[in-house]
Amino acid sequence: MSRSSLVRRQGSDRRRFLQFLAASPFFAAAWAHAQRPALTLDAVDQAITLMDFEEAARRALAPAHWGYMASGVDDDLTVASNREGFTRFGLRPRRLVDVSKPDLRVDIFGTTWDTPIFLCPVGGQRMFHRDGEIAVARAASARKTLQILSSATSIPVEDVAKALTHPLWYQLYMPMTWDGTERLVRRVEAAGCPVLVWTIDLLGGRNLETAERFRRADTRDCTACHSSARGGRALDQLPMLSGIPGGMNPPGATWDYVDRLRKMTGMKLVLKGIETREDARLARERGVDGIIVSNHGGRALDTGRGTIEVLAEVVDAAGPGIPVLIDGGVRRGTDVFKALALGARAVGIGRPYVWGLSAFGQPGVERVIDILRGELQMTMRQCGTPTVEQITRASVT
């Protein structure tokens, strides 16, 4: 082939490729999004979407604190997978349904919540705002929204529970010894928490590589706030783990530990970090009360599947008697709707409410909840499903 023919062929191939891109709805959506004017938030009510809070939070936070919250592990690919997974499901709207009185309420373990949206456990929230978990608790109370408190909380469980007007769930990073575990569980029980959420996706360790790069770009000593790249943490400075020796997240934990936890406490036991049907079946066989489909927001293992993509298999394996919740990558009301359609009882957010907290404190968290609730309500009405119970797998494709 002559050089001129090769050039013509390359030009023709390039035109066909550009025509293909132009016809792609994903390319069109990405292009349109890139043309949107950016918002600089001077007041909380100026936010239009959850994503408007992201840049506001980045401006408000020191590099190490931003990096700890925003990053995943290794190459941060699972963080992206969580978000991209929602684009693989489309909505199937039904028309001419009376949607004049939408009802977003859900019941979990006998408590009715105003929406199926909950606030995931995020550790060390005073690194994001001086009021930390208390500000989040007050926002959760104002919006009757479920809050799950992290074992790595910067404020003791007793104080956070007092700031709430409804039950507080507690997320357990298990201490290395059973004595330490029992001491912690008894303390949580005494604080009035009805549900214990054992996180089981960090027992093998993790590599917070991007967070470590941000930490090294910061000039302050941040070891009291968050992990190093290899997961080390100043445990004696965490109010819930102070005085409990030996660290946390025992790598030798097995399914027998579930039996021991169930015998130890009368609290409902939920396992957080289930991603496969095999583990969902084992959880059901061990008599757990609930499951949270989660990959720790992409902060446990890289190159994992998005949680929305594994949800259906977990729901099917868990069976109808076990409520399955989900978190990971939720940024829109349509995301919440898709998760509900695939069988989730409730849907959690982590980074978005922390963005709101970082930029505006309690009002920021409330605004994040309001925006997501409003989007979900509109999606339900547009899809002809005025109640959460009417959202089924027939609602998505």
C-alpha cells in the first residue's frame, strides 16, 4: 500500500471512529457533563447535586484529610467500579400510575425510617469538621435517617447516641482478643445500640497508597487521625479502642466467630463486606440478622466488582428473611432506585455526606440527604412506583 493510500485509510478510520463516538450515548453524556459550569459553593443551599459538595470539601480540607477520605487502595480502580456499575443498569418506567402521594418509608428491624437512605460508618470525622460525628448525628435526627457509627469514631459512642433521637447502629472493627471484643461489645450495648455491624472486609489488610501520597504532601503530623499506607493506626488515640490492647481486625477470624458473637450479644448482628453468593449463603446458615453488600467504598481490595453488580446474587442467596443493605458509589437518586430494584432494603452513602460535613457541618449533611431524597422521590414518581415496595427487578434492565 502506498503512503498516500495509507494516509487516506487512516483518515477514513479516524472519521468512522469519531462518528462512532458521536453516536454513543455515553460519550454524549460525558461531553455534556464536561460543559456544565462549575459551582463554587458559598452557601449550603447553592448546591444542586451531591457532586457539588465534592470540590467544596476539597477546598476545606488539608491534603492528608482529603486524601484519606477520597482515595481507595492500590490504583483506586474499585472506587471507579462502584460508580461505573450503576451505568450498566437502565430504568423501565411505567406510565399512568397515580404517583401523587409517594411514600419513601422503610422498616428495618422494627424501626421505620423516612427514607431507604442511610449514613455509612466513616472514621475520624473530626478530621473533616470540628463537630464530627455529633454534627452528623444531629443531621440524621433532623432527617430521621439511620446513622452507623464507626469503631474509629473521633467521639465516643455514648455522646453520639445522646445526640440522636432514634437508635444508633454501631460498626465493629473486632479487637484482636476476645476479651477486648467483649469489653467493646458490652460498652456498645450499654450505650443503647440495637444493631452491631461487623466489618469483615479488612481482615487481610489493605494498601492505602493514594492516601499515603496525600499524607506525605501534608506538613502536619496526621497519624492520630488516619492510617498510613499499610493500614497502621494510632489505636490508643481512638476513644472506642483506647485501653484495648493488641490492635483490631484479626486475620485468623473464621465463620466460627459469627457464632461466638451471636452468643455474646443480644444485639442484631449484621455482616458488612459480603460480595458473593457463597458468603451470603454461609451468613444465612450462621443465622445473621442482616447483610451489607460493601467493598469498603473501594478501600479494601482493588480491581473488585462494583457493589451494585454483585447485589442481586447476594440477595438471592441470602433469601427473603434477611434484609440486605448496600453501599458504594451512590451519588444519585437513580442509583438508590436501582439498588432497591435489585433487592436492597436500604442504600448507604459515605463520601457524599462527609463532603457536606467538611464544607458546611450539620447543614451540609442535611442538604446532602435532602438532595438525594428529592432525586429518589422524583425517580419513583417518574417510574410509576409510588412506594418502595413497588420497586422490583421489573423496574430495571
